[in-house]
Amino acid sequence: MKMFSITGWSGSGKTTVITRLIQHFTSANKRVVAVKNAPDKYYLEPETKDTFKFLAAGTEKVYLAAKKELLTMQRVENKTHVFALLEKEVNHDNCDILLLEGLRRDDIPMIEIFNSTVNDSPKFSFDQSVAIISDKPVTDEIPNFNRDNINEISTFMEAYHE
């Protein structure tokens, strides 16, 4: 299983690039799992809703079933707990590519999305990333990819190993 943390400033285009990568990989019959990191004060359900009340009451997990979706919710203590749960749930048997938007850990290769029309410089130093995806070339220190070249980006990701 390949795993990448996709990072960058808010508004840099992370979700757009990830969505395009998901479409590309799934069209090549790859199984993709995506995880979106939300701000610390964000709750999946407002406190007045039933699923929040179920979690607050002490249930281990809550499933929210909609017409064509099933959302699983459970309490987590911190980001370390999130990664422990992911390692338990997502593996080589059910995933080829794991994309983490805004969720990072030192041992997971990080690719930064950078948009020069939104920010003056990348969010992270180049030694923290394995590549940068941008609207224009940024550095010679790590591979640079144009955000519109999904084929080149996906080829890099599939070939990447530390």
C-alpha cells in the first residue's frame, strides 16, 4: 500500500488535486482510501444531533446511514489514536493508495500543494516534502509537478519508495 500526506495552505488546491488523483487511480482499478483532517474544533455532527449524543453517552462507534452513504464515527483522543485506528482498518487487503489530506506523520511521505496566487511561499520547508505540486516551478531540491499533470504525479507516487 502506498501512503501519502497531501499538505499545503488552506485554499491551495489540496482537495482538487486529491479528487483528481482518486479519479485517476480508481480508473486504473486501484483501491483508494482518503482521509480528510478537519480543524480541532470541528465536529462531524452538531451537539444537538443524535449521533453526537450517542458518542457523548459512551458508545464505541456510531454509524450514520443515509440513502447511499454510511459514515462511521468514533471518539479519538488525539492524532496518534487516529493513526492507530487507520493502521487497524486500512491495509494491503483493502487499499492500494491511502491519501491523507492535511494529516501528517514524520514517517509518511509528504507532498505539498502550493498555489502562488494564494500564498507567497510553500507552507513547509523542502526537506520535509518528497515533492511539490504547484502552478509554477518552485525549487530544484525536490521534484516539482504541475497540478494539471495528474498522470505524471500518479506515476511518481506509484514508483516512490523511501
